[in-house]
Amino acid sequence: MAERQSNLSRRTLLSGAVAVPVAGTIALAGPPVAASSHGPASVLLQRRNWLTRRMEVLEREFSARVGLFAVDGPTGAKFGHRADERFAMCSTFKVYAAAAVLQRASEGLADLSRGIRIDPADVVVNSLECADFAGSTLPLKWFCKVALTHSDNSAGNQLLRELGGPAAIGTYARSLGDTESRLDRWEPELNNAERGDPRDTSTPRALAHGYRKLLLGDALSPLVQAQMTGWMLANGTSGQRMWAGLPDGWTSADKTGAGLFGTVNDVGVVRNPAGEPLVLSILTDTASGAADTPGSNELVAAITRAVTSGK
């Protein structure tokens, strides 16, 4: 994981949420099962009680609300904590947006080579890729790529335009069996994460099932699925989040998100050295209720570590 973090680009460093130092960490006895001796499915089942306690401890340590849903790719063995509570989606929506555009292209309904001019007036915050190429004309496929690899907000907005607006994300989610995810606003307003506001929200369980269908299921053609996975493996915004919590030899094809009220998310498919997949949906926000509370990358890393390493 150190190599992954040391190679973070300027864009990665600027786009990550700020980790919150934590004092007075509460000690917790380790789980009864060693992660290294079991596949993801059996580990989830045998570690269930310990994971519940660990999530409660992390919520106290970080003064946060933790939403988690982990599901073993092949067997469907699962674990959840606040799995059906609503959290702001933030940039995790970009996986649905890119998949929908790529699927349309595979059906002959969109042309990934079509040039799109980046209007400087349309470049919003946290759009370093589009800002670098403002005034240039680039293919639609490039917008899909940088939305996933750099979480570029203007690229995300361009994908929404291709699909007919934010509401198209909810429609696409329903086609995957995700009945909860909805998008109502554009970047960057969709990251406001107002408490009690259902706009632009999802649940850990819903996103996990949607991502599982896209990256491990049959919702996409093999070629499109491979393209999505490749871009998500190259995600440059996860180095201090899910990637930082993985044991040596594990990989992650994931998508991050961050917003107000301490919102820090990471959702994707992690694989152990044997290649066994585990879908992880981690959505977090502050318990303080203050909009300007900074989010914590370390909390997401700690949740990942608990699920995959039992630490």
C-alpha cells in the first residue's frame, strides 16, 4: 500500500478528503478467525459478531456514522452495518454514469469517439483534468475514463448530459436491481449531503448490489466490464482510503466520493491474492451534524482493514 500512496499524483493529493487524527483509540480484541486462512465468504460469516463491535468502536473513535455492506462475489455471503440507512452518494454515482454511457455505446446508441468540446464556462470545482484541457475537444470515452480515474466533476456532469440529466442515474440503478440510489442534482451541489434530505443518496446495501452486478455480474458485456474494472483499478483517489486498508497482495477496483458533513465514501470490488472477490460498500459521515466537519480517509481505511484483515 505504501507504493500505491507514494505514487499519488498532484491531482490525487488535491482531491482526497483530509484525514482526521484520532486520539484515545479504544482497544478491541481481535476476531477468532485469521483472515489469511479463509476466503472472503467464510471470513465474513465467522467474523460477524466481531465486525459489529468493531464498527461501533470506530463510530465512537471517529465521531462518525458508519455505513457498511460487504458481500462475497461468488456466494453472496454478506455483512452489514447501517446497511439500509441513507447516505449521500457523492461521486460514487460516476460508476453508474460511466457504465450507462458505455452500455449505450455497446448497443449502438452512443459514439465513444465523438468529440466534445470542454467549455471553460462549464468547468466546476474539483475538475483538474477538464480544467487542464479547457477549450479542447476530446472523445466521449475520455470523459468516462477521467470521471472514474480522477473523479473529475466536470466529466461527471458531461456523462449526466449524455444520459439526459441526474434522474437517469436512478433509472439506471433500477435496471441493476438497486431500488434506493437516486441522483437529483449536478456537480458540485450533489455533494451538499444535507441531513434528512433524500436527494442524491443511496444505501450501502443498494450500492454494493449495483456494483456487484456491474463488475461481477452480467449487466455489462465482458469487454465493457473489463474496461470499467481497468479504470477503477487505476483510481487515483483511493490511495488513502480503501487501498490503504488492504492487506499486502490485495487489489481494489473502486470509486470514492466526498462531501459536506464529513462524508467520505469508497465502494468497489477488492480481491485477495487468490483473486477471490469481495464487494465493499463503505459510506461514512459525521455524527456531529456540522456541515463543515472534515471527513476522514483513515476511517474508511480502518473499516476496510477490519473486513479484510480482522484488525
